[in-house]
Amino acid sequence: MDSAKPSTEETVETRPLAILVREKTRSFVTQFPYENGTEGKSGTFPESRDTQFSPTGDFFSNIEGEDQAAVVRDSVKGDVICSCGGLNNPTTPLKVNFATFSPLGTYLLTWSRPVDGVSVPNLIVYNAKTGESLGGFYQKVFHYGIWPTIQWSDDESIAARFVTNNVHFFKADALDKPPYAILRIPGVSKFALSHGPAPYTIAAFIPSSKGAPGKLCVYKHPDEGGDELASRSTFNADSVSFKWNSKGKALLSIISTNIDNEGKSYYGNSEVYFMDSLGVVNQRVELPQEGPTYSAEWSPTGNEFIIIYGFMPARATMFNEKCEPVFDFGTGSRNEISFSPHGRFVALAGFGNLAGAVEFWDKNKQTLVGRAQLPCTTMCSWSPCSRYFMGATTFPRLRVDNGFRIVRFDGKLIHEYSAEDGQLYQALFKPAMRGVYADPKLTVNDMLGGALETVDNTNGHGGGAQAKSGVYRPPSSRGNGSTFKIHQHIAAGKVDKAAFLSSGGVMSRSATLPSGGRKIVPGMDPDLLDKGPSKAALARRKKKERDRQMKAKQSAESAAPEQGNASIVIDPQSISSIQDAEKRAKRLRKKLRGIEALEENKAEGKELNTEQEEKLKTKASVKDELLQVENRIAELSVA
């Protein structure tokens, strides 16, 4: 293991990091990098059921002891600051099952399993520094999907609590008093308070009921009138995950269904919707590749988000805050996104049932800066300085080889640790508030392990011919690949909006064949083939182009001048169901986005073909039909 002793004069770049390690028989906080190359346990604490750092990293909660109290401890030495709940607590004698901190670490929220037949408050808010109970509520059932059921604004000025058909708002220092505002949302099953400063907005999910479709909604705060800013119908949605950007101006809603009605996936289906806080943009995020959505995450800066989607090898695309695709990371074996705290680097990883390959990208320069292999990872975290990435194998998800590895953002392995008693429950870097550590640059050379390493930027696809060996291989297998590929690999690069929306830039099968689309006769050496298209292929291509031009000319001549901008329009009044109307509106919105992308290309000076020019002329008719279909949806909803 490479190590470095911290300098006597601390800076934001050299300030030591800390790692929390929780095992079966011991738990401790240790400094990283280790002094003199040895592990230094700066603080130990008793065996615990769960440990959570405060967002500032100054202390952590530890559910420990036979009375199951949430003990708040100092994150440097592990000293007790206060105790919240537990059977021995004189004011709230309940075993704590779950605990979480407010955004600035001022409050600690706990939930305890209710006592049979007694409706005493079991959802309790404590002062995280004194252990004083500030307010309590009764919550019978715990659901991971809606935890925490009390959410604070980023500045902790207000708190919002989910109850049946309502969201109650409290002043953060008056949780023991009645709510000062109530937002009524009949049927709501989940909500999310926006990040950023006031005015706040609230996202809500109303599941389908009695044949009526579900809804995704965005509301103003009751202080601003509580009006509905945007809504969208959802069909057969079983669950939803809300993700606000850090500015509170845009929202991603990832909806999931347990059953795929089309039968394409055993694991159900998923879609991503994008809404802004003003209600101006409200759309499904159109993705060019079919398949599940594995992950969708906002950058900490709130300026862009990444989605991993499609059947394996999965594709990853970055969008800006206007929901426009800007960069494609290509395809790979990945299902998880993890941004560094500063938002500069992003890890695209394949954990869970994948092999553990990790790619590190510089988001700003849109370049691949490192690769690592972290197999069997069940828990991961970035260091607060955005320079190191940890992958841990934990119990009970995996019962062998428990431990963790730490790599740099260029993929170089820095440290490995194995659990002494064979069971590691938790391992993560101690967090820190933004500004404590400087934003790292690609030129930094003061990290552990020496200077930065270069990386092969070919995205891992393709490659040269295989080296010769003593094993016989038929000519069709000598380094040129098969004539048929199950998976189509996409290379990384900037996104052309029109191509992304229309075809997604997916390579055709012929483009992936070494023979230019022609089959190779078994036993024949592909090197004997001409690498270019055959004469027959060229003739077919020319004939196809002539036919296309002839059809375009004939349609232009036969069209009347006043019908130049006309397009095929379905009478909205003939649509009899909301489902059909929603499908038609979805197709029209996609068509309109394609037209707008073509307009942008034309404005940038790109040359359009005849077919694309004709498509531009249909914009007015498409917008008119979309308006009529939306009016029809409103009529059917009332009916």
C-alpha cells in the first residue's frame, strides 16, 4: 500500500480524510491516509445496528446498546455528545430502529416500532447536540420508499411531514405546535420538497386507483397559493423516485412498474420524466434505446444529469438542465452513477450482479480519465476531496471476502482492507461541507500513489487482431470478429440532437460487420475480402437514392401551394379514450422536438436534405394538432 504522511501545515488539499468502519465485533473511525503507513483508529465505539454521518461530518448517530438508543458521537474521537431515545430514556422510552439527520445536522429524526395497542409518538425529532425532544408524531408503518417522512428545507427553516392526503408544513423550531400551512393532495402516497432557497415547490405522486390513471404533480408552497404547476398522467406506475436538482429548479421522476405488459423484461419497466419548477417543461425523457432505466442522477452543481438505460451493455447519456442531450458515454457494463462531491468527476459503475467495472469521467472535459475493477461492491462512496473512490463488500449482502478497496479518480488502486472478523457492515468516507476541500484538477500530482496515470480512451470497444498462439483458429475467427454481433456497441462522443431523437445514433448492423455488411463464407479469411462496399451494394445504394429523390420531386410537384405546410392530422374528437389520446400526444411531442432539433441544426449552418426541409414546414400543423389533442384529454378527464 502506498502511503503519505500529512504535512505539518494543513491546507484544504492536504487535510487528512477519515473513514468509518463498522464490523461485527468492533467499529472505529480511522484517519486516511494512514500516518507512517499504519492504521490509526482515532475513535472507537460500541457495536451498533446502524451508523449515519451528519451532512457536515462533525458527528454521527450510532444505534447501539441493549436499549437501542441513537447515540450522537463526535466523528474524530467517538466521544458521546448526547443520546436520543432508547428504552432508558426518561421522556421517550422507545427502541430506535431508524435515524437520519437534517440537511445541516441540527436535528435528528428517529422512528421506533410502535408498542402494541398504544398510540404514543414514535416518530420523534431531537436536537442533535443536546438530545432534547422537539416534537413527536405517531407513524404506524415504516416504508423505505417514503423515508424520511419529515423533510427539511436546505436551510432548515421549514419542515414538511407526509400524512394521509396532506402535506403538513411546520416552522423548524416549532415542531411541537400545529402546522402553519397544509397542502391537500387527495390520494398522495409520496412527496419531495425542493432543494434551494424559497419559494419552495413540492413534487407529489398519486397512484392509480379505481381505473383512474396515476399522476405526477408539482405544486407551489401553500404560502405561494398551493397551485398545481404541472401534472402528468401515469399508467400502471407502482413506485416513483423523485430527484430535485440542487437549485430546486428541475425535477426527475423515475417511475417503475413491477410487470412489463409488453413482455420485454422480466423485471418490469421504468421511465424518466422531466419537469421544471415553473411548469414550462413537462415531458418524458426520450431515450433512443429500449430497456430498463438503471439509474438517473443529478450532478451536485444541478446543471446536468446522467441516465443509464437500455439492455446490457447499457448506454449512458448526459443531459443539460433543459433536458437536452449533450454527451453520450457510449455503452458498457454499468448500472450505477456516482458523482464526486464537487461534481467534476463521475463514476459509471457495474455493481450488484455485474462484474464491478468502474469508469471515471471528467464531466467538464467530457473525457475518460480512469478505469478500475471493484468486484462484489455493495456500498460505495467518494472522499469529500473528490480524489478517491471507495468500493466495499459488506455483510449480509455478501458473506465472503468482506472488506473495501480505495482507488484514485484515475483508477489506480491505493489501499485494500479485509475485515478482521470476516463481517463488514459498513465502510464510508467521512463527509464534509462544500468549500472545505478545493475542487481537484486533472493536473494534481500530490495524491497518494504519485503522478496521474494515462488511460486508453477507446472506451473499451474494438481492438486490434489477436496475437498468434499455438491453438488453431478457423480463418473466420482470426481477429476480425464474428459476422454477427449480439450487442451493438456505441462509442462515446458529443450528441447530435436530431440524430439522437430520430435514431439515437445507433449503429446499423452492417456498420459493425468487418466486411461492410456482407456475410463471410465459413472457412474464408475475411482479410481476402474488399474492405469497401461491393459493386452490387454501390449500385443498390445509387438506385435507392434516385428513387428517393424521384419520390420527393413527385410529391412536391403534386402538392398544392396552399397545402405545402399540411400534414396528416387525426381528428381529436374521434379519439375515445384517455390512453389513446396520451399516446397520440406523446408521438406529437416527440415529432415536435425532432423538428426543433432540425431548426437548431439549420441555425448552426448545417445543411438539411429535402426530406428534413419538408419536415420543418409541418411544425405549425403539428403544434395545432397537439393543442387539440391536449384539449381532448382534458374533455375525457372531466367525462
